[in-house]
Amino acid sequence: MALLPALLLLTGCIADPGPEPILSANSTAAATGSPGVPSTSAPLETTQSSNKAPVYWIGRSNGNVFLYREFRDVPEQENPVTRALRAMMSEKPLDPDFFTPWQSPTELATSISGKNVITVDVSADAFNSNLDADMAVRAIQQLIFTATAAAASSGLIDSGQQIQVRVLVDSHTDYVAFGHVQLGAPMSRAAGMVAPVWIIDPQEGTDIAGGSVKITGRSTVPGGKLRWQILRTAGNGDKTPYLTGETTAGADAAQSGLFTLALSLSSGSYELRVSQSDGGNSGELNVDTRKFNVS
């Protein structure tokens, strides 16, 4: 415990919480998790021993746009929050269904105050993308989700308390991100931004040893019914149904929304599809897909 204060003093400056965030006329309150918009202060991540960084990306499902998470291998020369954000701004998602509007920044630093406020100080070149107001809101939430996830999974913050992120641009508080979202004041996660269903493992393109394949994921509806399907992919890219079934997302507090499958698969290439049950209709609701190989 004596090491904790030292861990909290990362790189960059620490700013005290300021007034409520200001949004431009074309943006929405969802960017800040401000009153009137459903928000969650607690991250979906808990402390883990892995050195992989949790990184959120933007993806589309059923005509909507949500945030999805991947765990990525990142260099360890920076603190966990900085390196997760650098990956978000500088790398491409493993899953081709995801994308990021951020650009690689010249400067990036982060710090954490004792009040569970993460301060991100980034150079203006990170915002060199032409976005509409809705996508600008999602990009800021992508940063908030990634920063809080990295801090929670590395044990740098108390995930049971309110967690906020304050974004400075070139150390200033008056920047309007992507021309739509006023930065500088503490912001929280907006619950409605996270994908209704996402597959946690396996990650896109993973090679898995033959035998029992463990599949994990999360739904935003605890206790809700989920449909899953395994498609087998031939060498020419053709896909054929291989296995189908249903499962239920966890309902208890410790496993809220989580689902797990254990399947026996022979060697080959596969695509996993998981969706929320739509009350008996044949369509897929909020589907997430993942391609992987079994050796």
C-alpha cells in the first residue's frame, strides 16, 4: 500500500476538477456523461496480472455505432494509461469491423489525482480528423473508456468510486475537440456508448490449440438470452454453419452480463457470431463477430 501514492503520480500535470463540461451546439451531452445521459462511473475492467492494455475502438452494429474493447500488447516504457491511449491513437484494431478516428499525437502524457480524476494532456495533432458531431462524441467517449479501463485493470484507481477523465490539449483547457466537443472539465463514461454485445475471447485472428475452445464475452443485458453460431471458413472464403446454440448472460453482480462457452472444435478456420435474442425472430440483434483459427 505504501507504493500506491507513487504509482498515482504518473507523467504530465495534474489538474483540479473544474466546472461542468461545455458542449458546442452541434454536440450531445453523451460526450461527458453529464446529467440527463445514462452514465456509469465504474469501468467494466478489474485489476489483472496481464501486461496487455485494454483499448476501446469504434464499431458499427445494426446501423448503430458502439465502443468495443480489445486487449493489446504494448511497450512498457510508459505508464499503463499513456500506453493504452497511445495504442488507441496510433495503432489499428485487430478486428477489421472496428476503427479509430484518432491520429498519432506528437505529445501525450497522463496523470491521476487522489480523487480518481485521470488527466490526459495531448497535442492538438491527435484531433486531425474531420468528424461530424455524433462521431466526435464517440471519439471522446472512446478516450474516456480506454483511459479508465487502463487505470482500473492496472490497479491505479479505485474502480468502486466515481472515475472521471479531464482532457487538456497542449496543456490548455479551452480546446474544442474535432470542432464539436468542449474539453477541459472532468468527464465520465456514458453507459449507452458501450456495445450491447461483444466477444472478449478469442480476439480477432487468434490461433488456438485444438480441443476445447473457451469463448467469453459480455452483454449489457444481465440475464438476457444470447444466440451464438460457429461458421466454418473454407480455403476459398466460403462459410458454412457448423454449430449453433443459445446461452444466458450472467445476472449476479460478480458476473453481470458475462457469458462463457466451452466448445470442442477440430482444426480449421472459424467465425463466431453472438447476438442478443430478439424475441423469437430470425434476425440477429446487436451482433458481434470474431474470426479465429484452431490448429
